[in-house]
Amino acid sequence: MRAALYNGPHAIEVGDRPDPVITAPTDAIVRVVLSCVCGSDLWYYRGESPHDLGPIGHEFIGVVEEVGREVRGIAKGDFVIAPFIYCDGTCAHCRAGVTSQCVAGAAFGNHGIDGGQGEAVRVPLAGSTLVRVAGSGYSDAMMRSLLSLSDVMCTGHHAAVSAGVKSGDVVAVVGDGAVGLCGIIAARRLGAARIVALSRNPARQELARSFGATDILAERGDAAIEAVRELTNGVGVDAALECVGTGQSVATALAVTRPGSVVGIVGVPHGVDASIAVTIVFRNVGLRGGVAPARAYIPELLTDVLEGRINPGRVFDFETDLDHVAEAYQAMDERRAIKSLVRIGAKETRR
Ligand SMILES: [Zn+2]
């Protein structure tokens, strides 16, 4: 089969990999229909996070081609969403809802595990990992939103849930990438009354507004902190979503949050100073978040997607096919794209 291969920083190429086969009775083989590039893939692309040479990509939807004899609840021909980390559904962490820390789990697309940016994927622990989507004949817009549930919409949701966003809250969203934009959808969905988005890019500002942002601030750093404090009469916001992961974005999120509140942090940390602990203690601001337990969130978000209440697939503003996957990375690296979709296969099932 053909798949995107990480050959080192700035070197994503399409190459041949062995066709995946069932190696454990709990495996399934999924033929990928849509995949995409994650902001975290960019850290690998830029050489700022380590990544094994070989398969890459952890977000995909597709059709089940084959299942091992112990797979329950998923059958050949099913249309499925894969959360970006597979999980057993039974360990203590899974039972607590933190499927992203499953003791038997791992992410797709690294350490030799098939990547979503390829024609097919061996999915370990398939019965407890894959989420079946009933029905067929979905529009392209719906397919994009279903793909977003593999990671980005669940990650935005995790930021909002971790920050404790509730009805009537004033929420700040730091980061206008796809995760931040999905964080706006999530904050609105949880009832936020006012959502302040930090963005200086006109296209992203427009999408932020259509997702529910009520205020847009183009300022950065200290000026952004000052502007949010002014908007909230010097109090600070009830919850902040940190969706970037840099030292400055974490510092901004902590600074705009009122005492007693929590920053939901989901950006992959790079250059975050340990002195933020001083802020956490002396401003009485909490910090929680981490890797989104997508498998735990997909069912409730899927209902909202299928019923048209949320349209997170609108974050995809660049599209290509597997042959041109390198361009999908370049477009995001150069910030020409919010998030790149990679069209891989047809949804029609082959029986
Ligand atoms: Zn588990």
C-alpha cells in the first residue's frame, strides 16, 4: 500500500509500506477514506519534536475491511471514526474516561504503528477503539466534520471541559489554529455567554465568529492580557483555553484568567517555563488538560455533528490527495492553511 512517510524534518514523502494484516485477534484493518494533518504533526515536520522514521498521521476515518476473531461491535463494511490513540476500554484509566492514557494504548502513525495518512491501517484493540457511524451517503461537509472527531474537535472540547466551561461563562481562547477554533465550538456548546478569541488573521477571525466568538482581539503578549482584562472590567475570564503550547500562549492564558478559575491546556508544550508554577500559586489559577481522551468524547460529539448542531469540519481549508501529502504539510507550516485534509479513498464499501 501507499502511505505518507516521515523521512526527517521537512521530508514527508509518499512511499510503499507492507499491506497491513491482522496480527492479533483484536485487530481490524481499516481502509482510509479521509485523513488530515495535525498541528502536532507540524512539530515533527519542523524537527521540534522527535518522530520515528516511517509512517505518520493519526487522524482518519474509513471503512473496516477485515476484523480479527475477537473483535466485538465492529464488522467488515462498517464506516468508522478512529480516535487518534487506540485503547482497550477496560484498564483503570479508560474506565475513568481518560482513554488517551490507556495502559495498552498508543497513538497511530509513530513507532512503526500504521499512520492515518496512508491507504490502510491495522487498528489494534479495534472493538474498544473504533466508533461506528451509522448510515451512509453523507455530504462532503459532514464527512469533514466526522473526520474532525478523530482528534481536533475532541481536543478543542477537552480544553473546554478541562477549563470547566459552564453556562454563562466568559471564556478566552488563546490560539486561532484548528484546535482553538474547535475550542470556540466547544465553549459555545457548553453554554459560554461570551467567547473572546485571540486572532490576528482575518480568515480565522471570520471562522471564529461563525463558530461563536463574540469578541476578537488581535493583540498579543502583554497587550492581549491588557485587552482581555479591560473587556472583563479588570476581573479576568471565567475559563481560558490554551491551544498553542508555547511559553507565551501559556503565560497569556494564565494571566487573563480570574483567580479561582482554570486554564484548559491542550497545546503540545514547547518552551514552557517551569516558573508558570509561580503564577499558578500566586494567582490562584489552575491548569489542567493534556491529551484529549477522544474515544470517550466521540459519541456525544458525534450526535451533535450528525444532527448538524456543530460543523467543525469547516476548519479544513486546504485539500489534497495522498500523492501530494507533502503540500498538505507545507500549507500548514507556512500558515496558508488552518488545517489540511488528505483525501485517500472512496467511502463505498467493497464486499
Ligand atoms: Zn485502557
